[in-house]
Amino acid sequence: MTDMVAELEPKAFVMTTAIDSESRLSMVKTVSGDEEVTSAMVEYFGDLRNVTFPMDKVPEAWEILSKGTLIEGPESVYVQAFRSIPEDLCNKFQSRTSLRKHYTMGCTCRGGLYGTVIIRYRHRDDMENDETVTAFIRQAGIALQRRHMREKLRRAEELVRALKSGAESPTV
């Protein structure tokens, strides 16, 4: 998904996250796009893929992202990282990369929030393909919801099998 959005917005840095709705943790999944930003991110923060950030440090984020609309996000990398990375480090990174405009959208379906797409720009302010990006992220939200439901069903089936095998075993 990240590469497709980066292709639609070639001068952008794009990041996707997965969200666990129960724990309200946001996990970085992929980054793509602007190579200078990507390299600087690794230099300042290390490889953030599979790192989780607690969304509760920015309480309004859940409600805003759950709407499933493309919005202008906070310019601050510190706030974007849910205040989980030291602010001075975020500010140094942001100063070096000249990140400015920030757009974000929650990957939603049927009231659930399953991930986010973050689009950051250094040298321009407006998206060129906002309608296409929005439609693509909506489709991704549907796919993520389906994957979430398949995983939930798989876990429930495993539990039923475990309970049946435990009920059929002789008790001593």
C-alpha cells in the first residue's frame, strides 16, 4: 500500500501503520517515498518498522482517525509519533528533513480503525491526487478489516478445537 501511495504522490514520504483496537497501539509497518527522509529516519530513530506507539498519549487521534477521511495532520513529528520519541530528537529530525505538510487518513471499515496512512511533504503543500489517494486508502481499510476478521475467526476456531480436545481427554 505504501508504495502505491508513494507512486501517486511521488514527492512525498509515506508511512503506514497497523492499529490494534484493543490496546490502541499503532505499529509502523512500512515506509516509502522520499529517500532522504527515509534515510534520515533510520539515522535518527533506527528501523521503526514493527515499533509500537501508544495512541493514548494523543487522545484526540483515535476519534479523528476513526472518521476515515483524509485530513491535514499536525506538522510536529513529535505529535505524529504520539509523543513517544523524545521531542528534541523529533525536532532535530524535522529540521534536517524540512518536513512540513502532513496528511493522514485512518484505514477504517464498519466503524473499526485498522491502520493509518501518513503522507509528509518537504517542498510543497498540496497533494496532487487526493481523491485517488482517498479512494485507495478506503479500499485498503476494507481489506484490513477482512484480514482482521479472518484472524479473529482463526483464533476462535483454535480455541474451540482446544476446548474440544481438552473435553475429550480423560481426566485423572
